[in-house]
Amino acid sequence: EVQLVQSGTEVKKPGESLKISCKGSGYSFTSYWIGWVRQMPGKGLEWMGAIYPGDSDSRYSQSFQGQVTISADKSFSIAYLQWSSLKASDTAMYYCARSIYGSGSYGAFGIWGQGTMVTVSS
Amino acid sequence: QSALTQPASVSGSPGQSITISCTETSSDVGSYNLVSWYQHHPGKAPKLMIYEGIKRPSGVSNRFSGFKSGNTASLTISGLQAEDEADYHCSSYARSGALVFGGGTKLTVL
């Protein structure tokens, strides 16, 4: 079964760092783009960026460029989303999702992780 | 403000058909041939319902259909069922290559 399993709920303080994960299984992890999507409380979905684990090519939304880092460890089939200094406004649900396409495109997410809730509060 | 505009809410009775629109509000959006639609039930992961504007992934009911006209892509759900009540999000590509989502539409089945 093709699936993405994300790390668990996080509660952090402003200024702290955080790295959440997304482990792929049941398919060739290096052959599909994985994207990260944010959903703030009561809001819509926002694409943050994506990575192609095969060569670590990454793309970012202008809104998130410089605010987060997307990486992948193909040896362990894990993609990561990390922050160096969290803000209260980072409080949200974060989803990883795999494109239905191979190397050619990072759109059309056919497989989703279960989501990781991140709460940032003093 | 999203480059893709969706109505905040739509509603319909069981058995009826409804259509959700997704309108380009910025020349930054690249192509409606690449519009995807997602169904999102609260507390669950989103589910891909339509991609490339009109294609259904395997396993998605043929009650869901997509089309586009001019600068508007649309998702139609026919034969509404209670389980269709969810949020629906469209997405496409900006000319920069970034993906963008619409603001989402809450579907209520009366």
C-alpha cells in the first residue's frame, strides 16, 4: 500500500526550532515529488513547497521561501519540513502529499499524509 | 489573497447537482488545463477528486466531474449524497511554477 506517514503533534514555544517528518512507503520514494501544504485554523490550504527526493531539487512558494526548509533523506524515504525559529503564526496543520506524476511535475497530490498539528504558544 | 477565487459556500439537497467554480483572478495563473480539485472532510487528509481539469483518479465516483470555460474551472457533483458534505479546494499553477490553492468552498448537503 502506498502511504505517507507523518510525525506526531508538536507543541512548541516561539523562537524554538522544529523538524517534522513524512515517511513514504509502498512506492519508489525517489521517483515522485513530495509537497508540503499548510492549513491554518479555519483557513484554506496553502502550498508551501516541494522536493524531488531523487536529486533533492526543491521549490518554494514565495510566501514560505526563507521561512522554512524542505529536505529529504532518500536512504530512509523521509521528507522533512523544518523551522529555525517558530512564530505563533506557524500554528497550523501541516500535510505532506505525493504528486501523482513522476519527475515531471509536483502538482496533483494523489497521496496525503495524515497531517501534523503544530501549535506554537508561549 | 488567492489567485484562484471560489465561492465560500454552496448547498444542495440529496440527489441534486451542484457546481463549484474556481475563477482566475490574477494573470499569474498559468493554465486551467492543470486544475486539480480536492475534497477535504474535517479531521481527515484531503482527497484528490479531479486532476488536469477533467480527469478522475481511479476509485473516484463518476458523480464528480470537472470542466473549464474561459478563465473558470468548475467541479460538478451530481446525485448529491450526505457523504459529499465537505470542503472543496481547487489548485493550479502560477506562471512562476508555484502551486496555488483557491480559498476553499464549504459544501452543505441539506
